[in-house]
Amino acid sequence: MKNIKFYIRNILKSILLIYDLIRFRVTGNSPNGKYHLLLNSFYVFGGVLNNFGSLLLRTKKLNFNPAEGILSKFSANEIHSASKFLRQNGYVVFENALDERLCESFLKLSLDMPGINRDMDSNQNRVYEGRYDRENPTSNRFEYDATTLVNQIEVQKILSDESLLSFAQEYLGGAPIIDMVCMWWLAPFQIEADMNAAQWFHFDMERVKWIKFFFYITDVDTDSGPHTFIPKTHRAWGIPSSLRKKGYVRLSDEEVDSNFSASARKEFTGKRGTLIVEDTRGLHKGKHCISGDRLVFQTEYTVSNYGAKVNPPKLEIKNVGPELGCALMKYPVVFSMIEVTK
Ligand SMILES: O=C(O)CCC(=O)C(=O)O
Ligand SMILES: [Fe+2]
């Protein structure tokens, strides 16, 4: 009986979601913050309505030049196979995507730029805002805000990279919109994995369809917090209903292990410069870092800004470098979730 009620309630919510998606397509508005309906529909329909939403809301593909940017070192055939692999498995890895020089610049940036400790589940970590001290971490996760990041020339290089935009577009099936720019350290601060630091398995669900690019800026081994994914769980019904029904929560390793064999887990160890492209609608986490540390820079591209409300990062016009300046003029929709200010 409880089960029937759960399904009836959520089917009604899914009908409301379809109405809200169509209204958004027509008016560009979702007045009463109906995005939680997307989550509800996912619990019941396992992603089918996400696919419907992305077909409805995507905009026309743009004419990027895939030969311009960091993926241009891979042949057209390799990119084609990578794209296919990503669609089938939910992830694909490019080794040496970033060169040593760019990794060094990102590393230096992370040590010069102020950041903030992520609150931990226990709230036991120190509230700290300032520069990162690799020798004395004070949280499992230390992060930088998007506004600080988008004003940096190294970051702008990635944001305006046409080979990345082209790869994202191929997956999304419509013009990619940059909707997240982040960078963070994982460090061995507390013995336990932290849920709030995304160290327990979960799926992301802020948009109808999106794709994340994780760039390793430091070498990552099994102890220093490798990003971890369960292949194929990005597909419709890819996450078993018993796990989806728990809602938008973090899942323990035991809960995940009771549905997938431990060997199904893909733990991404790799040299700095490695790029992991992943559909984080599948189950994933940052494995708890027990020694060493891990710095990741990340961008997310979405097919539509329908979904969770976010504060747009502010990009000061005086900080816009030539590459980004050019991309902003050519592809305004890509940067439509970034606020350009005087
Ligand atoms: O730190 C990680 O590898 C996981 C981060 C995560 O959950 C995410 O970026 O969605
Ligand atoms: Fe996540």
C-alpha cells in the first residue's frame, strides 16, 4: 500500500513536471521553483523524463572548431570513439589532456588564491577562509568560488576551449552552456569519508542533462582521493529503484555494494593532466583521501539552465583575456550563466 501511494504521488508530480518543462520551453520561466519535481520523476522513472526534458529544452548546435584546443592532439577517430564510449559507459578518460605548464599554473593559482573549507558533516572542521596550506589541511575538502575562478586567465583558457565545447556538445545533443566552474582539494583531514564533501556515493541532479569535466592537477593514486564512478549507471534506469527511492541522499559503500559488485567500481587514478569526462547522473564519489592530496579543476556544461537556482559567477570585463573575449562574442549562449560586470 505504501508503495502504491509512493508511485501515485510521484506519477502526479511527473505530470506537473512535464507541464513545467513545456512552460519553460515557451516562456523561459519556471515561476515557483518546480525543480524538485525533476528529482521526484527521477526516483520513479529513472531518468526518462530527464531525456525528454533535454530533447525539449536543448538549443541549436553551434559550429565549434574541434581542432582548436586541448583535445586537438587526439585524432578525429579517437574523439569519435571516446564520444561513443562516453555515451555507453558514462565516462571517458583522456590522459595528458593538460600539459605540465598548465598544470603548474593551476597548482600555483590554487596556492595563491583564497578559498574556503567546505563544512563537514560533523561541523568539526575549522571555519577557514584564506590560502590553502598543503601541509596543514583543516577540512576534508577546501574549495574556491566560481567568481574568483572565472576571472583567472588559466581558467578562461579552458572555458573558451572549442575542442572541449565541441566534445560536450556532441554528448548533450545541443549547445553547451557552462553552468559550473569549480576547483577543490581533497585532503586527509578526518579519518572518515565525509558526505558533504561528496565522499559518499550519490548522483547529481541539478539540471535535465549535463556533463562534467574533471581535470586532475595533481597525480592521483588510490589513497589520495581518486574520483570513483559506477559505469553505465548514467543510463535511464541505470540506478536501481531501491537506491533511487531513497531520494537525493548520499549512499554508503555497503548500500552500493549490495547492488553492484565491487569490481564494477571504476576508480580513476592518474597523472596530473588527466581529464575525466563523466555524466554524473550515474553513481559517483570522491574516494576519501587518506594520504597525499588531490587538486581537481572542474567545468560542467548543461543543455539548459532549467533546474536548481544558482548565483551566477561574476566576470569583470577588465579581466577578460583575448581568447575568452573572442569566445564570448562568438558564442554568447555558452556563457549565458556567467554575469559579465563592469
Ligand atoms: O570529489 C570528487 O571526485 C567528487 C565530486 C562530485 O561529486 C562532483 O563533482 O559531482
Ligand atoms: Fe557529485
